Amino acid sequence: KTSNNNDKTGRRRATSYDVAELAGVSQSAVSRVFQDGASASKAMRNRVMAAADKLGYRPNAIARGLITRRSNMVAVIVSNLNFYPEVVSELSSRFTERGVHVLLFTLDHESDVSRTLDQVWQYQVDGVIAAAHLSPDEIVTFEERNVPLVFYNRSYENIPVSSVSCDQVGGERALINRLAESGQHQSYAIITGPSDSVVSMQRTRGAIDRLDESGITDVTQVTGDYGYKSGRRAVQEIIELRGSAPDAIICANDMMAFGAMDELRYRLEYDVPGDVSVVGFDGVRAASWS
């Protein structure tokens, strides 16, 4: 039989005690060498690292976490991962620079978040970044567990939370203002995101309120799922409802705007933006591609 400290070949894994014995130092000295910020002379560090390399030793992150009560892991909860790859990549890079690992939890729908939180708690993470909407009770749970929580692109009006977010409503109003300035748009269509997306609700509300203020009543609203194909399908639905294309289509994200533009240009042969203006929200990298 092999013990829990054996590798797959049956060989015993080296421990910090083995490194200490080979290097001729105390076990606590080995711990200090592998602990960020701990004091250890250059000579001691070289001896310990030489012994560790010879034995193939690397500290056990899980065991260290039990001692320090820190897992050095942060959970990132993301709904609709396809639309956040750049964000997740950047977060992972920045955390890696700080010796922190990212555990990624993805949701098909924001309403699935409660089941995901049950998994998050099992990993004893040091903090959570949530690109998904949490209920007030779920936010309270973070406080009770003393786990830091930061929201990405989610904001709350009546609950004090830490959030890094853009102004969803203000951004949509700015889009309407730019369209209105041209004086060429009298009829509009809005392609929203999923019904359980708070971000979509905020962006849609910003657009509708600004259109109302402008006295524009010719507005058709259809639902998408943030995906490229749903942008194409939404254009078909808009034209079926209206009988023709509107002057402008406002999409809740850039990916649906790409789909809407392609459907108009390549299947329906509209001139974009000559016949129909299409705008999206997010500023993803691909939006700069001609």
C-alpha cells in the first residue's frame, strides 16, 4: 500500500522536514524561505532551495492554508462567460502577479447563482468577485462568513456593496443622445438581454426613459440572450413585428449588435448605417474591428 504522502509511482514525497535535514537548517527556516515576506538570509535561502530542488520538494498549498488560514484563492463568478473572456483573463493575470489563484465559476443564467455559492463555500476562498446579481440575503451571508465581496459591472441602489461598474443607465442615454443629434432617427427598436439580467434591465430602462423624454413613441422591443445568433434572430423578429426595419436598433451588448448588423447587411441587404443605425454597449475589443 502507499500512504497519502506517496506519489503515483509509490515513491514517498519529500517533506519540509526532509529539506531541513538535507540543508542542515530547522524546519521553521524552510517554512520562512517559502513564505512570502518572511525573513531569511540569502545564504539560508540558497541552501534551502538547493535542497528542495534536489529532493523535488514544493510546499503543499492546502497544508499552508490550514496554518495561515488563507487559501490564496479568489472565486470569480461569471454569468455568460462568452462575453467576459477579456475580463477573466485580466483578473487571472493580475491575481497571479500577487500569488493568488482564481477559481472560475460560470453560470448559464444569473438565477443559478445560489447553487454556485454552495460550491464556493467549500473552497474556503479568501474573497469573491461576482459578475452576477446576488440577493440581499446572499450578500448578508458574505458578511456573516467574513468573506470580502466585490461586484463587477453590478450595482445596487439600496444595499451598501463594493462594486466596479459602469453607468448602465447613463451609457444608454448617451447612445440615444448621439442618435438623436443626427436628426435622422424617428423609429427605434431595442434588443434586450436575458430577462434575469439586471444589467440588461438597467440598460433597457435608460434607453426607454431617454426615448420617452425625446417624445419618441415608435419603439419596438424584443429579447435576446446576449449572443451573436440572438442578435440576428431579433432583427428578424423586429421586422416581422414592424413590417420594415426601424431607423435605429439599440442592442444591450456588442455581441448582439454584431449579429444585428450582419443580418441587416448580408441577409436583408440593408445599408448599415445608411438605412439602419445599429449601436451596442460594452466596448469589447472586437468592436474596433472594421
